[in-house]
Amino acid sequence: MTNREMMWIAFAGIITVMFILDLFVFNRKSHEIRFREALAWTAVWVALAMAFNVGVWYVMGSAKALEFLTGYIIEESLSVDNLFVFIMIFSYFKVARAHQPKILKWGIIGALVMRGIFIVVGIELIERFHWMVYVFGVVLIYTGFKMAFGGDEEVHPEHNPLVRLVRRFIPITKRSFGDRFFIKRCGIWAATPLFLTLVVVESSDVIFAVDSIPAVLAVTHDPFIVYSSNVFAIMGLRSLYYLLAHVMEMFAHLKIGVSVILAFVGGKMLLSNLVEIPLLLSLGVIIGSLTISILTSVVLGKRHR
């Protein structure tokens, strides 16, 4: 058995065990996740990702460990903007806090599958058609510019093609029934607004993947590093969502930092054939952008109080 095969097995084992414990044991029943619980689970997932990174360093070497760390931080930082969108989606559908974890749980399951597909397709495109690197680079720069200067994002689920498709073929109840996605009434199965919320969350993640996967591919084309760093970031999304939901007003300028990261990574892809930007420098730019945007948010937030 090769070292790479050992790491795949270790990764699958860790994620499977933690997935069952997090989503089906400790959080089996729908309940509102408080700040301390969210903080604890966020710390657990970050610590687990860093411990796994140590394992990558020990088995696969320092270069792969640096790729994993950079990919993880990129995915985690881009996820922050995604979480703000989730907040708006839940607000639009008036989803109770106690029922949000179930939607996020199934959203994470869908994201794990879709990210795997996007990663395989993205790597295959770059390997077969090198010019796709420039396409991805332009997409990232455009997304970063739009995030920085496009104003506040708005959510319009009524314009979502999947929502329209669901409404066309499946009856939808006017009100929710606890945390149920479907309910049988008068012998007919109907979807609840909670299911529509899940559809919007899943479709939103497809859009997010268009940004995040190319960004990580700018760091490495190794499928194991790309997927494992993505999965560790995604698995911690649910707890991170509740953590940010309590303190989101403190990070008003975080989007600027994320937009700088997107633009930098996109520029790195466009210049890949002209100049080699060291991975350590990339990591420094990413961490620096996040740190400055967070500190700016905190300082300016205190001044406006």
C-alpha cells in the first residue's frame, strides 16, 4: 500500500467517523445551536484539519502539507461569504433557528458530492486544455471585483430555476410542519417550504463551487489535496455558520479581504506561465488579507458604536 493510499484511507475514516458523530449523534435532533456550542464545534473541526495537515506533512512531505494548508484557508475564507448568503436565504423563507441545522446538514452532504464532481471535472479540464487556467483566472478576478464593488448581495429564490421546477411538478404547502421536508395530506405527498429552502441552499453551493474549486486548483492539481482540504472546510461550515450568525456585524469588511484573495489567486493563474509565485508567498497574502480585513472590521466597528 502506497503512502497516498494510506492517506486516502485515513481521510475517509476520519471524515466518516466525525460525520456520524457531528450530524447523527450529537446533533441528531433539530435544535438551535448556541454560540458556545458553535464555537466548540468550530474549534474541533479546525483542530482536526490542522492535525490532519500534520499527518500530510509526515507522510507526503512539507510541500503537500503547505498545499493542503493553503487550500484549506482559501476554502474556509470563501465559505464565509457563502454563509452570509445562507443567512439571507433562511431569513427569506423565515426558517426557525431550530430547523436550520437540518437544512445545513443535508446541504453539506450535497456539497460533498458536488465538490467531488467539480474537482474531477476541473482537474481534467486543466490537464487536457491548459488554456482553461486562464478562463478560471478571469472568473476569479471578475468574482473578486464583483464582490468588492457590486454592493450587497440579494437573494431572489423566486427566480431560481430549480425552485420553479420543483413548484411545477411538486405541490408545496403554504406553511412549514416542524423540520419535515415532505408531508402527506389527503393521500397526496407535498413538499414544505423547508424543502424549497434546501433546494436554494444546494443550488447556491453549485455557484459557490464555481469560485472555490478554481481557487484551490491555482494552488495544486493534486486531487487528494484539493478534495481533502475542501471537505475539512465544508464539514466545519455548519458550526461556523452559527458562530458568524452571532457576530456577523463585527466582520462588515471581511468581504473585501475575500475579494482580494480571489483577485490574487485569479492573477496567479493568469501569470502561471510567466512567473512562478511561491506557495509560501501566496499563503502569506491570503492570511494577510483576512487578518487586515478582520482587524479593520473590528476597529471601525468600535468607532461607530
